[in-house]
Amino acid sequence: MPDPSHVVQSQPSAETMRLIDLVAADAAEILGVSLDDSPQSIVTAVNGCVRDLQQGGGPELDESEDIITLLGSLWGNQIVKAFGWRWTNIDLTDRDPPFAAIGVVSPESDKVIYPFNFVAQCREKDVVVNILLVFNVLSDKPESAVYEPGSCENVMTRIAHIVPPE
């Protein structure tokens, strides 16, 4: 578990947040969902798309579109909307090599999700897709995922399928 004294958070720039919102809107259109849909239904679509990508499918994209950025933006925004989390830059200063990424963090900063990193790992390293599972756990059993305040524990590595989905 990360030591809170080695977790440095900073607010993303207004331009970064504007771009995340624009890209999330594009991703919603590509996935055929509306930003007015429930976070649960949008996260379900993101989870399905990442699984499709792992199986060689997924949406047709222009060369200028990056599926990792598209899905990460849309997914992260749904975590913010559903749970009152916020986007933040996180630097873990005790890592070798150092780790820095943008993610969404819980109000107590005990939990973090790195949407872009996780989608990339699913694509590049065939990591089991647990996007919807984590969302459901955070929705239905939030008390099962409580960590030390300020620790920014990566819940994507803490919550896993007992039996991986097919």
C-alpha cells in the first residue's frame, strides 16, 4: 500500500480537463451511448469495448483517434459523476522508477483509478478487464474497498474477478 507521505497530488490544468471532457463526448458517440445515460450503463459499454478490443474487435476509428484516451476519458468521467471523485495528477515519489499519472481519486484520497493506464494494460498486456466489476463493487459494497486516507490505493489491482470473465 502506498505510504501517504509519498503520494503527491496536483490539480490537472483547465486545458487538460477541457480535453478530457471533449474526448469523453467523442467516446460516448463512438460507443453509441449518451452522456445523459447512467454511469452504470456507460461503464458497461466501456468494459465491453475493452473486452472486444482484447478479442480483436472494437470500433472503427480514424487514425487520429486514440482508443486508450477515448475510453479512459469516458470511464474516468463516469467515476467522477457516480461517486464524487475528482481527476488529479498523482506522483508516487517512493517508486523506482518514479511513477506519475493522471487518475481519478476518491474524496478521502484512499482510492485511485488510473483509467488511461488500465485501458493500456488491457490492450498491451492482456490484463483481465475488471472495469465493470470495480464499478459495481464501489457502487454496491463501498465499505469493502476502504484504505488509509491519502494512500491512493489502486483499486483496479485490489478488486479482481474470482473467475475471469470469458
